Amino acid sequence: MSGKADRPGLLSDWINREDLAQQLSVTTDTLARWATQGSGPPRIRIGRRVLYRRSSVEKWLSEMEMGGEGR
């Protein structure tokens, strides 16, 4: 028998702005500024919430490491 507890949550691969800021050691204002400037990791907005897909953040970090827009 398969119930809701057996399925991963729809947003399980997403992280909110506050948690990402903490993990990157930047402020939420910095993430917001990057969004306004069109830089930073890809994000989506659902209502007032801004969410980042973990795999997209990892890809963005890899691109930065390889000499992307951060250099």
C-alpha cells in the first residue's frame, strides 16, 4: 500500500531564500540584489516565496568555479 508518506514532497528539491543565504554565507538582500541584476542562481517565485532548485544552485556554483560571471 502506497500512501502520501511514501512519496517525496513536491518541493523537496527546492530551498527558500533564507536557507540558501545561510548556506552561501550571504544575506537575503544579496540574493535579492543578484536577482534584480539578473545574476545569481536561477530561481522561481510562488506568490511571495522565492525558491531555488538545489541542483540548479549546484550547477550555478560549478559554472562560477569554471570562470563564469563571478570572475
